[in-house]
Amino acid sequence: MHKKPEILHRSMVAQSRLFRIESFDLRFSNGVERTYERLVPGGSGAVMMVALLDDETVALIREYGGGVEDYTLTLPKGAVDLGETLRDACNRELQEEIGFAANEFIHLKKMSLSPSYMSGGIDVVLARDLYPSKLEGDEPEPLELVEWKLANLHELYGREDCTEGRAIAALALAQEFLAGRFQGQTL
């Protein structure tokens, strides 16, 4: 097992409304020194939900992605507000983004987004036993709810408007969980 590098110095080099950029100097066990930069999250984390409308259907959303300057098919997701539990954040985001709440939440995995450049991650949660319930969200336009059969996920993966790696990974984790090949933890 490799010994973690020694952190020699840390500093904040830039900050915006959404992001902070941290620079840190490291010394590796072989004596090599490097400076790394990374995005540091400013909040309490983020959640992404694989919300099952029934045993065969997942709820997707179509929303505009500023990073790719286009509409994409993805999963409901959002920030965990200060003082909010993962379960509460999941339920709030589901109500804001797809107009449903859930009775059952199963934490599947905390995933890093880009371990070389970002310190934050996202918690992937399976939501089941949904019921209609709507909250006003912070999206600039209404999100489109797209129902997708789990048996046809291979078709979703081939679409040009399904490009978000974390959503594809979350769907794969959910499939493994539902098939009994992956463990989760009830929230």
C-alpha cells in the first residue's frame, strides 16, 4: 500500500458564487513534490436519486446543462442543504424535480466525481414507493419528467442526450442492487 503524500502547503486561489479552487503542495514518499489544484465544494454535499415509479420504470428528467450547452436526460439530483439529512434532501429534490416523494430510500454509494480535480462527491440513493407530492424548486424552467423502462436502459445509454457519467453509473448501481448483486443501506 502506498503512503499518502505529505501536504506541505494549502491556499485558496480563486472563488466564485459556486466554486472555490484550492492549491496544495504535496511531497510523495519518493521525494517528488507537486502542486495540485482542485475544486472544493461549498455546501453539505449532493444527492442523485434513482427513483422507481414502479418495479419496471425509472424517473428521468430532461434539463438544460450549462456545461454542455444542451438539454440532457439525467436523474433527479441536487444539493444537500445545511442541516438537512440525506433522506430529507432526497425527498425534497424529488418533489421539486419530478413531483413525487418517496417512502423508501436506500443509499447505494458515495461516488467521487473527478478524484484528480474535485474533492466533493455525490451520494447515489434508490427511491421507491413513490407518491405524488410537489414542491417549488429553484430551476429556471420546469423540468420534463421522462419515464424509462429499466429493461430498456441499453437504449438510453446509446442516446446522444444521455451523457452524464454519474447518472449512467447510478443506474448501473441500481440495476445491480435490484438484481441482488449489490448491497445498499436503508436511510
